[in-house]
Amino acid sequence: MKIAVLFGGKSEERDVSIASGSQVVKALREAGHEVLAVDTAQGLLSAESEKQLLTAGVAELPPDHDELTLMSSDASPFAQSPELQNIDTIFLVLHGGSGEDGTIQAYLDLAGIPYTGSGHLGSACAMDKDISKRLFKLANIPTPEWIMAPADPEIVAQQLGYPVVVKPNQQGSTIGLTVVKDPKELESAVNYAFQFDKEVMLERFIPGRELTVGILNDKPLSTGEIIPNLSDIFDYQSKYQKGGATEIFPADITPAQDERVKELALMAHQTLKLEGFSRVDFRMDADGEFWCLEANTLPGMTETSLLPQSAQAVGINFPELCERISQLAIDRHKQKRR
């Protein structure tokens, strides 16, 4: 196959996207495919640019917002590359921003170019946490109660209680997220989250264990557990710094619990009209009940990211996972053209 791997972008998750892109490029090439490396902010990369950009790794903090705004738009450079006219599919490894919210997916649909992952509607629904949770409730998928800011502190205390999770409505990698334990800190946490998005969610904190389930071709993979080592939550540093978290696949839960959380993960995937693959995150409380937090349409794709670990635990290695995801995109495009 001839595959263009699209990564980078202008969101605060740019570093994470580049780290994922570097490993997807490597895996697909090792599997014998012709691969083009494309940064949406720079266009098609030369061999020297690849070497410099794809070995940078993930910094301790997200990229500076001012630096990101100076980059070119997400669509213009790569859209004009003639090399993309004769590819089999685009492998999307974008995280956050217009790369994950359905914008680029809609553009590629209009251009008739195959791409991996969910379409523009599913991508937009999953990126918007408020809309996701509304759909989860309609589908009887348990999800923590929430209020959108601005919210009266008394109502927050009555309906959600403390601790309360404050987070941007359309951000990933826990960027801008705060777990507020003291009501006096609520306003500052909300203001902080507003730095990353125009909408902010306040969500009931669920004490318990952090679980995740990968989905591939409408089938659940292995359930995993994440134990943060650097903080109380699975934050940016815990996710991307060495030793930040302990990740266990398969999770140490009962067979009945495993069956239930996989059932809910698939329900969430299908409720949001997701396609190809996804990763669905949960909290399990002290009573063994599962609470769906969100679905990720373009989860991390380094070899040690959660989705690849979920696949590896059921016997699908990283290059094979990348190949399967690519083939699903090609098959879907053929079906749409019939």
C-alpha cells in the first residue's frame, strides 16, 4: 500500500501527534509499505526534516499556545501536495484541534480521499464531551453527572459535590484539566480551563480505578488498567513521561466485569457512530460499577500507547494493527463508492 501518515497539526497535542506519527511511519515501512510523512503545519517532509521532527519526543509540558498560532493552517500545505493524489489511504495520527474534531475528515470526504478512523460526524460528536455524554445518557451508558460553565457554586456542590473535575469541553490529554477539592479553587480552575477552549465542563469525580478498552472493527480488544505514578489522575505528565504510569493489560478484574466494560465500550463506540477503531475510557467505582468518561477517535499510536497495548494483549502486534487500520479505511472507502 501507498500510505500518507498525517500528523502534527496546531493543537496543544502536537508533540503527542508527532510521537505517534513517527512510530506509525516506522511500523508501516517495516511492514513493506510505501509511506509519506506529512506534517499538516509543514506539508510533505523531506528525509532530513523527517529525521529532525520525528525524533523529538514529547516534552514535559504541551507546546506554547503562541507558538502554535504562528504555524500555518492545518489543511493548506498538505492539501496541495501532488504526492497525495495517488495514495491508497491517509493514516490520521492527529490529536485534538481540527485534526480530531471532524474538520479534516469532512475535507477528505469532499476530496474523495480515503482516511483512517471515524468520519466527520462521529469525530465531532466524540470530540465534544458535552454532546458525547448527552448521547451516552440516551443510550443508557452510565456517565458521571456534569454541568457546563458558568455554574453557580451552590448548584455545583449540590449536584456534583467535591472533588469535581473541571476540564475544557474539547481537549484531550487532560490538557487544562483540574481536580478541584476545595470550593474556593473552583473559579480559578474554570478560568484556567477557559484558556484552552470556549466551553468548560464540570464533572462529578468518580473515585476508583481507571480502565480503558480498545475497539477495532467493531470488536473490543483487551481491557487495560492505568495506575498514575506522578499524580492522583492520569494527567499529561503521567501519560507521556517515562515512568509516569503503570499500565496493565489485561486488567485484573473479574470475567463478568470484563464482559460488562467491553459491552459498554462497544455501545459508546456505536452510539457516537465511530468507525474503524477507537479507545473508550472508564472509571470503576468501589461498587464495581463502570462510568464512561469519553471515547477517543484518534488515540495515541506509539507502540506503548494504550490502544496498541490493548491490541497486543489479544495477539495483534503494532505493525499488524497499523496495517489493519489502513485496510479498514480502504474497505470503507470502496463501500461508499458503490
